[in-house]
Amino acid sequence: MINQMREIENKIENGSRLNEADALYLFESPDLMRIGALADRVNRRKNQDRIFYNINRHINPTNICALSCKFCAFSRKPGEEGAYAYEIDEMVEKARTAVAQGATELHMVGGLHPRWPFKRYLDMIATMHAEFPGVHLKAFTAVELDWMARRERRSLAEILQDLKNAGLGSLPGGGAEIFHPEIRDEICDTKVSADQWIDTHRLAHSMGLRSNCTMLYGHIERFEHRVDHMRRLRELQDETGGFNVFIPLSFQPNQNDMGIGRYTFGFDDLKTIAVARLYLDNFANIKAYWVMLGQDIAQLGLSFGANDFDGTVTEEKISLMAGGRSGMAMSRADLENLILRAGRTPVERDTLYKPINLEKSLAQVAQGNQSHQASRSHQANRNLPVSRARKMTFAITPHTVVVKLDEMKNLSWANLLTTCQSNSSTPSSNGPCEVILAGMSVVANLMEQAAVDLHAGMTALRAAGVRRLAESPSDARWNTHDKVHRAAHQADLPTTGRLTLRATANGCDWNDFRKQLDRVSDGLRPLGMTAISLGTSPDVGDSGDSGDAHDALSMVVTATEYLHAVSQLRFAAGERATIITSLMDDVPTLAPAMGLGSDGSQHPAQKLVPLLADFGSDDLGLVDPALIKVQRLIEDIRSAGLAADVKFAPESSQTDAGLDLRHKPRDRA
Ligand code: SF4
């Protein structure tokens, strides 16, 4: 197995082509970081550090569709609630606003309307082209084109030629789904076959129309089906060279007839991007499609082989109705911000991937700004010797309780002890509860006010059921509490320190973070600290309240930056401390404002879970089963081949789904 990875690396270094067995091996490997680093190297070889985005506008003309693909939440039958069909005038008005805001592309795909004649589609293109002659019209999947040809009883070539004459610029990549008949027959048996899809794109390429291609993954397909799918695309690209970009589309779980109720794993999203970059060696461009991945994973995808972030989009209904929660629009500033903060250079492109204002983009980045410079260190970090955790631990309520002193008013030493005692006493037949006390400054102040010396106070806390003392967000610098840490350890009470990565208007305050890191390696051993948590400021929760996507971006630590900080912290701490990235409190995600899971089906930060382990964290803090589905979280952890270790689960505890939490840790999946 090790040899095969080495062989693959040699092939990549020598510029040799990977075969299907190699691609399958990569999909099956748990070594995401190594594969991602390889994909990143290949991407940089082809595209330097440039990441494309475009200013575009999606318009889905209708969701009325004659077909009923099992995975589709978008389509409606005529007269069904939610069915719509835009008049061409309405589409023109939608486009007019976008073009006034700088859109260079209109992306138009929709359902197979049972009553629309071909002329309607032709008029749509001709009218748009007449109104906006400088704007590229990318429209109609192979599935829609087949529908038009069959209804019109004309050849595909004639249909395509008429559309091209009317102003069609290129084809989008939809409708490919998964080519392998074993899956295609199951999820969309009435749609065009794989061969028809390929033939349509071959024909378009021969007529001078370039196109995109996609792969819908994360449903019932297996890795070998993905490899088969990519093989067919690579073969056509060898033949015609007509594909602009490969776009992996992550399955969206809402309202499908497939009984799949969960988003794809973040680990799998990034692996798929990376394998595509390595296997599809004749593609210049691989897209991290933020609409379906969410902005967090899409931004990370830029370090795993993707060089395209898609565009402003503005109104995309297909994935939105299927559970995509990334909002429908990003501004140019949002896109550039996320790309810069991934340490890359944003370059606007047109539909055919020609840079727009390349010199200006490069000049802007060359001038540099704080966030870009700081983000570059993220890239350097890829070479750090980060050791991957083999298991991911978390505790669950009510078996563990965190008493957050920052949130408690009018507290005295006496009633703190009472609070701890009542929390730790057996709440039911579930056994004793673990109490973690968070807030070192408050604890120290209360003891001082009550004239209790530190050592006696710590002993009293332990007797009251406290099992750990932790720094809270208001404890500004963990080494200012040295005495408290030492006293706790003398009383056999382990402690948790806390570092804070602070967001600024243009990125993160890395100087401040480095100062905190400097103290970790010096302070860890003498203080006897066994864990360090990594928080962010402003607090993660603040981002969701603004309701303004751009505010959210400028005020919050992004996923890429947070993971970078985790690995720096692990590097500083070595193997001497657990690193806690509290899923519910600290792991930053844009999701509350714009991302996946804001519908409550999945915690917004959940896609990042396996990656946290890869970057050096081994503990997800405290999880409330009312907010996070425990079994799903365990699936997330296992998706990366890690064991899930549920702390302090008492004998009788079971999840709703019947998962016995006493089994710990789990074997590698
Ligand atoms: S995926 Fe496309 S063809 Fe299939 S039902 Fe949905 S809109 Fe219709």
C-alpha cells in the first residue's frame, strides 16, 4: 500500500499519467493531507497560485420537468405547488440587474418543460443575446438539448447549430450525474444515457462550442463509479480538448427520493477535488463549487487542487431547493476575500477561463495586504510535521457539564461550590456527572473575596465534583493565570488553557497569535496543563447575527485560517497536550450566515470535523445531543478513518439511533 502511494507520487513528479487503479487507491486512502499536498503541487505547476472566479448570474428558466430523477428536489410537475416558469421578459430583467453589476456570464439551465417548443428556447437565447451582446450565454445541459431535439424531431446538430447562431456561447456541465449504468439506472433512468451525454458534448466541441463537465457524488455510488465517470471524461478531453473545467457536485440531501438525509463528508469533498486534480491531468481547471460545498469547504478546496471558486451566482435554485444553504449570492469582495485568506491570488475570468484584468489582479496582490501576507504562512504550514490524531474525542451532555462562569452573575464562592455540587450530583440513573469549570479569573477572584487560599479552594472544588478547570474566553492570556494552574494541579485538578485567534477587518491578527504560541512551548510543562482549547474572536456565534454576508466574512476567522492555527498550536505543543477545537463553541464557519446546515439538519461546523484531526486537534469539546446528532458526528469522524471516542458516557446511555456510546474507541472504519 505504501509502495503504491510512492509510485503515484513518482508518476506525478515525472509527469506520467495515473491509471484507474491509482485513482481508486487515492479515493480509498485515508491520507488526505498527503494526497492534498500532491494535488496542490500539481495545481500550482499549472496555475501558479491563481484562483479564478467570475461575475455571473444563474437563471433557472423553469422547474417544471417531464422527468423525475430520484435525487432532484428542484423539479415540479405542472400545477404542483412551487412550480414556476419565467417569461423571457422576466429573465431579461433579472439579467439586466446582473449585467449592470458587471456580470460577464449568464448561466441558464432548468427543467424539461413539457409544453415549451424549441422556439421558446431559441427566442430566450436570441433575446438575451440581443439585449446583452457582450455577455457570454452558457445554457442548456445535454439533457435539455436532447429534450429539445426529440420534441422538435430534429437532429442534435441542427438544434445546437440554431442555438449557436442565436448567440449560445457554451454548454454547462449538468446532467452527467454518474455515468456508470449500475448507478445511473437507479437514480435517473429516464435521463440521457452516459453515451448520449458524452456524444452531445463531443458534438458541441466539434462545432466550436466549449463545455463544462460535472460529477454528482456522495449518494449511492462507490469510488469505482467515480473513477469510471472521470475516465470517460478524461478520454473525451483527450479526443477534443473541449472541456473548460471539471466540477465535482456534492449531493444535497433535501427532498430526494433516495432516502439519503445527510450532506457529504468534508473529508470526501476535499479528497474528490484532489483526486480529480491528479487523475484528470488533461484538465486545466478544477472547481470548488461553493454553492454546494459551502464557503468553508470550498475555500479549503483551494489548497487541495482546485483553482476555480465559481462566481457571484446570485440566484441558483437547483441546489438551494435540494438543501444547499450557502445563500444565493457572493459579492466580488466576498470571493476575493476568501481567496486571499486562503493565501492565493484572486483572478477574475470569463466563461472560457480567460483572465480579465490579470495585470490589475496581480498588481493588487503584489502591493500586499495584511491578510494575504498572513495567509501565505498557511501554505508554508503544509510542510510542518503535523501528527494526525488517530481518534477524535468528545464529551456529551448531560454526562459532562461545563459551568461557564463568564455567563453567571452575582456569584459568591459559597454558591459556586453549591452550583458545582448540584451539577455533579447524580441527575438520574445515568451516573455521576463530570463538571468542568470554565473561567480562571472568576474562580481566582471569588477565592480572594472569600479569603480562601488557592490550594484550599482547589481542593474544595474537587470535593464539589469539579473534574477540570478551564480558561474561558474572558481569560485574556493563559499564562497570566500561572498560579491558578499550579494550585489546581497540586489539588489533582487538570487544567485547560485557551488561545484566541483574533479576526481583524482584513484577516487574522497573526502577530498576536504568534505571541500566544511562543508561550505554549515554554509554559506547558511547568504548569502541568493537559489541554489547550483554540477559540476565535469575535466569537463564532457573532457572525450569524449580522445577516450581512460581507460583514460575516470580514469579521470572522475563516476555516482555512483556523485550521492553520490548529496546526501551529499542535506544532508548538507537540504531543504534550490535547488540543480542543470545540465544535459547538469555537470552530469557525461561515455557515450560520451563508453555509450548509443552517437548516438544523447538521451542525454547520460538522463538515470540518475530520480535517480538524488532520491539522492536529484531537478533541471536539462538549457536544449537546439536542443540537448535534451524535451518531452523525461519529460517522463524520469515521469518514476520515478515525476512531470516535465518546468521553464519560455512562453505562446505560444510548443514542436515539441505538448507538451504544460505551464502545470506545472505535476501530478504524
Ligand atoms: S435533474 Fe433535471 S431532468 Fe432530472 S428531474 Fe430534475 S430538472 Fe428534471
